[in-house]
Amino acid sequence: MMLSRPVSSQLDEIDRTLLTLLQDDASTSHADLAQRVGLSATGVHKRLKHLRQGGYIKKVTAVLDRSKLGLDLLCILKVTFRGNLQPDNLAELQRCIQALPEILECYTVTGSSDAIIKVAVRDHVALRDFLHRLSTQQQAIERAETCIVLQELKEGGELPLGNA
Amino acid sequence: MMLSRPVSSQLDEIDRTLLTLLQDDASTSHADLAQRVGLSATGVHKRLKHLRQGGYIKKVTAVLDRSKLGLDLLCILKVTFRGNLQPDNLAELQRCIQALPEILECYTVTGSSDAIIKVAVRDHVALRDFLHRLSTQQQAIERAETCIVLQELKEGGELPLGNA
DNA sequence: GATGAAATGTTTACTAA
DNA sequence: TTAGTAAACATTTCATC
């Protein structure tokens, strides 16, 4: 016999719709959300509480306009290390992330580079300064190709939940 | 003689602090924010209104947990086109972004690749399927190096406003 | 999950600096 | 132009069904 759902249950379609709506605009009121998914505001509230407590929603954040804030130059760095991703290099990289706030994102990856770093700076002077601080703090960099972003065709990265 | 500031004025330190706090948690109440910046809730409200209307805050979004939603495989694609970034290729790329929701971010860049694409999929089967649809829809791809993300050392990309 | 009441949070008009 | 006070309004949350 099928008892009630486990605490950390699978998400149903209403949950996924709610998450999609909140990815688009997290300031939507419960009443609005309720109308769209065909539930009461309280029903929405309980589901959101579950989604937050279950860690599905990690946080709610304000997305700012980089240009308006003077950070016009976006770059993607492809970095390779001497000795690849050996523990020392990784530890140093993590220290860099803490020390250099211009680093927006940082991933270690397979392929021709060891790490990929996204950086936002004011202009090419700030970029030069950043690269100098990076190479000072990360001793084991063998090569760092700086790719300047020409166009942001899509960003923000809302997850596709239609088939999740 | 120096007259009053234009409507779309520069941001002061309180504005920047508010933006930083909202990047960290956009669900913070006006009362809480007020306490932190030494203002009344009304003062905060007026500043936030200005920041929203001025376009400094583009939107408020819920950040979801990829793993919990079954999108465990994050990849970064370095793509080069036959004929580089010629208009036809760009148009086709924009169509791809619309058609392939797995694409979280897409940038055209300088350097050894023409575009860099961030993709989230469920597993390697979904990745294979995605790559197939990509190459079908984007005819002019000369080469696409798929870098699988091993670790997300930093993501989300909150902007550093200390020196803005 | 729904209803309605209580607690919070937000917005506005008004006032003062 | 900017911010504070207080009141009106809306939303979120909780107890109860």
C-alpha cells in the first residue's frame, strides 16, 4: 500500500512550475503564483517552504546591471596549470577566488584547460591589474588565455525544468 | 555654479551597500536593510525604488540547486565557426539559444574560439542528445570542444561593488 | 490543501530639514 | 532633494478545519 510521500519527495509539475516562475521573478506574490498554478496562496506558501527547506531554492538574489555599475569588461579566462589540477594548485586557486572579487565564476574542467574563470572589470586597465594580481597569487599558472566577451547572447542561466 | 544632481545620479556608498546586501539575499526586509545602512525603512524603500527604476537592479531571481533538480552535468563548450562570427552564424546561434533550453549562458568572444556556451544537462546521454541537436541546428560549427565541469569553485557571479 | 485571522512587510502622504 | 513619522495597504504566516 502506498503511504504518504517521503519528506524529501520528488517534485511534481506544480513545484516545477513554481520554480520556473520564481527563476523569472522571485518577487511575485504568493497570490499571483497561486492563480497561475491553480492553488490557494497558502498552498503556494507551503510548497515554497518545502522547496526552500529541501534546498531546491538555494537563495534569492538581485541581478544587477554590470554596465550601469561600471563593470563593462567581461572576460573568460582559460587557465592551465603546471602539474594540472594537483591539490596545491587547487588550494591556491581557491585562495585566489577569495582574494580577487573580480572573479564571478570559476570552474575546474576537463579538456585543454584546467580551469575556466569569468571575470568582470571596469576597463582594460583594471584587467591588466587583475591579471597581474592573478599571476602573482597563482604561481603555478602555465598559461592563461584571456577571452574578451564581445556579446552576451544569454546570461543568468535559468534552469530548464520542463523535463526535470 | 554646481546645480542639483541629474535624475539618474551617481550611486553613493549606501546605494552600493544596499545592492551588495540584495545580491546576497534579495528577500531581506526593508526594516533589516534599514538597520544595516543606518536609515529608516522608508529611506530604504525610496532608494530601492530609484535603483529599480534606474535599471541598476534588473531583476530578482531564485537561484536553484542544479543537482537536486537532476541537472548534474555542467559543461562549457568552446565553439569555433567556419567564417568566424559572420552575421549568418550569429543569427543561427541566436536561434539555437532559443531552441535549446539547456544553454544557460552564451557569449561571443575574442581568442581561439568564437563563442563560449555553458550547458546544464541530466547526464551523458542528455549531453550526447544536446550535442546532436546543436550540430544539427548550427550548421557552420567548425569545432566544439566540450569541457566537462569537475568542480564549481564559485558561481552565481555577484558583482564586486566596493570600488564601483 | 483551503479559510480566515494575526503578524509582518510595503508603500504612500505628509512633514521637516 | 532627501529622509523620517505614522497610517493605509498588501503580503506572508499560522491555527484550524
